[in-house]
Amino acid sequence: MQPLPNQIDGVQPLVESENGNQLFPVFIKLNELRTLLIGAGNIGLEKLTAIINNSHEAEIKIVAETVSPAIIDLVAGYPRIKIVQKSFDIADLEGVDIVFAATNNNILNEEIRKVTHEKGLLINVADKPDLCDFYLGSIVKKGDLKIAISTNGKSPTIAKRLKEILNEGIPKELDETLQNMSALRLTLNGDFSSKVKKLNKVTQSLINPKKSFAERHIKWLIWLAAVLLIGAIGFSLWNREPEFKAFLINIDPFFYWFLGAGFAFALIDGAIGMSYGVTTASFSLAMGLPPASASMAIHISEVMSNGIAGWMHYRMGNVNWKLFKILIIPAIIGAVLGAYILSSLEHYSAYVKPIVALYTLFLGGVILTKAFNVKRKKASEKIKRIGALGFVGGFIDAAFGGGWGSIVLSSLIAGGRHPLFSLGTVKISRFFIATLSSLTFFTMLGGKHWEAVLGLIIGSAIAAPIAAKVSNKISAKTIMVAVGVIVMAVSLRSVVMFILKF
């Protein structure tokens, strides 16, 4: 039986109308080819940088009427790159294997593509997918491991985001694994089948890696810590605090104020992903709570919510465990120290209160800055002193009633860390910080102002399942502006009232 006309050796080809990316992925040895780059402006610089980053020894001829200083500086370190400052001519295609067109002249780009095809050469035309024979994908590189990402020219932004996720998620140590596997491969004897079995046995650990105790039991650790904290506090108060029993029997109206505040502030936090600590601290100070009692109420009410949030991020794989291990111990030490110092100064709350008010005034300004999307200079490399950052963030969070997310999360992202993994790691760390600082506050202060504590706990718990739905229907910018203005106004009022007393 003869194969059908559109078959090759009896293999049925894919249906031509099949949807999806029809590009054929390859890795080209540019170090062994002769490359022509036409154009030496910003676009040319982008293409040249991409080539050099992947093929350091590439032989490149650059043809352009005008050459940017940045390209001249870059080329200085690469002797195999030559610049010819002139207009493009068909003769420039002689002795060339592959072509990159990076001019901002669309008519010229189309003409270059035409004569390039006449010479039987492949060409990539910048920002013109329809004129390209091949695309430059987003590249993830870890030593000898290289992953190219393609969206078929549909969305370079998506490719860039995936690159960021993979860069963060794939450890650089994987290159060492590759080198070890290469060395192992050279030592294997026997037929192909036996080699495959040996390699499968060795690589089984990559599929089912050994997890630490915390990674394997994080869900139960979170629930156990939360239940023990709340149970211990409730049992102790019921047996040792007559005022707490009286409060449960004759509920103070103060409770309802904090119940409503906890509900409202948890909704805001769910809508914009921040500000629970700063809004609650500002409200608590305005209602007359001393700073230490306000911080205790905030942190106890955050234990369960952060435990659930941290667990969800863990289930979604958003936790960077290496970052977590570096961050958590200094953060807990800072939080416990901050809670201890603030509790020790409870008798001097009249003097501590304006300091906390100044801090919340600053955070209100931070919220307004985020609302109007004020750009900050992007860091060139990842932040290094993670332990010091965790200590400072934990201390300020406990000592001033909030700020862990504003300080640590924003610093990690600004320092080059991936936002998704930073958020998950900060959230799960926050649970342990809230738990330990709450225990410290409770040990130092006992059952003071429990109408505020219970109000915040119950209010925020009721709001938690509603927050996600509400967040999709309210403008985040509007909420952030309103919160920023209110927090700054309340904080400024506390500062002014303190000044007027003297």
C-alpha cells in the first residue's frame, strides 16, 4: 500500500488547521555562524545584547548609518564583533548565515527581508512578527540549562512574566546537578536499557525531592499553633481574669466599635492586599488604646487570617523556602523584642503614642504613593541582607502595630525578588511573627482591653470570606486613596493633640 501524498514513511502528519503554536523550537550555535545585524540604535542594542548574553563568542557584523554610544561601549569587549558605519547594501549579505534587522524604518525592513530570502537566508525583523522567519524567545539560563519561552509572537509580556517565575523557581544549584549527571553518564556501562534504569534510579529524587519537616507538615504546624495560642489565652483568661468573665456576661459597647472596625479593615485589606495593621493601629490610638494594647489586639486578630493565607500560598507553591529559612528566625527575634519593649513602656503610653502616630502617618503616605503608582527606581540586583531586613521588619511591626508587609514585602520586590514568591513567603512568615509577638504581649499585659481584641478577631474573621468577592467590585485605587487620607488625618490629629498638651 502506497502512503498518501501528504504522508512521509507512513507517519500521519498533523492536521494543517490545528490550533496552537506551530513554531519548531531549536537552539542555534551562533558561535559557529556568521551573523549580520542591521541597525545600531536602541532596537539594535536590544538584539545585540540578547545575542551576546546567549552566545559570547558569536561573530557579528553590524551595519548601520548611525551607531549609538551604548553599542560602541558594548562591542569594545568583544573582538569578534565588527561595526561598519554605512547604509545597508545587498552586498552585506555575502558570507552571512543569519540576519537580524533592527532598524526603525518599516519600508527598509521589508526590503531587507525580500533580498535576504532571495539569498536563502533566515531573518528576524524586530517588532514585526509577520516578517520573521524565527523569533527570539524569553530565555531562562542556569549554567548549562537553558529554557526558551515562546508565545508565538502573541504576547512578549506573558513570556517575560513566565521567565521571571522560572528564574525565581529554578535554583542555580541545578547546574551543579547537570554537571554531576554528565559525569555519571560517562561512568555508566552496559547496554542502553541498563543505563536508562540506573539514570532513572538516580533522578527519582528530582521528581520526589526530600522535603524538610516544616514543608511536609506546615498545614498542621499552622493550625496547631493557632489553636494552642487562642485556646491558651481563652483558658487562662476564663480562669484568672474576673474582668474577662464580666466582659463576656455584660459586653462593653466598646466591643461593637472594634467589631465593626475589624470587619471594615479586613475588607479593605482583602481589596487592596495591605493596610490592615496601619488602619487598625490608627483607629485603636484614636479610640484611646495604649500603643502596646493596640498592637496586641492587632497581632492576635491576625494569627488565624495569616495562618490560612500562608497555608494557601504553600498549597499553590508560592513559598520560597530558602528565603523563608533566612527570614523567619531574625524576624521572630525582632518581633518578640519589639513586643517586649513596647509592653514595658505601657506606663509611658502618652509619650509612645505620638511616635506610633508619626509612623502610621508615614505609612499613610506610602499607601497614597502606591495608589498613584509612583514609580521607584528598579534595583539592579537582589537584596542581600535578608536576615537584617527580617529583624527590622519584625521589630517595627510589633513595636508600632504594623508594617511587616510595607517594609519587608516592598523591600524584597524592590530588591529584585519575584513578587509572587515574595508575597507567599512574607505571608507565611507573618503567621509565626503574629503568633510569637501575640504571646509576648499577652504574657506582659494579660487581659487588658479584651473588648478591642475580641472585636477585631470576630470582625476580621467574618470579613475574610467576603473580602475576595468585594475586592472585585470596588476600585482598589479609590480605596487606597481614601485609606491613605484617613490614616494620615487620624495620625496627624494624634500628633497635634500631643503637641497642644505642652
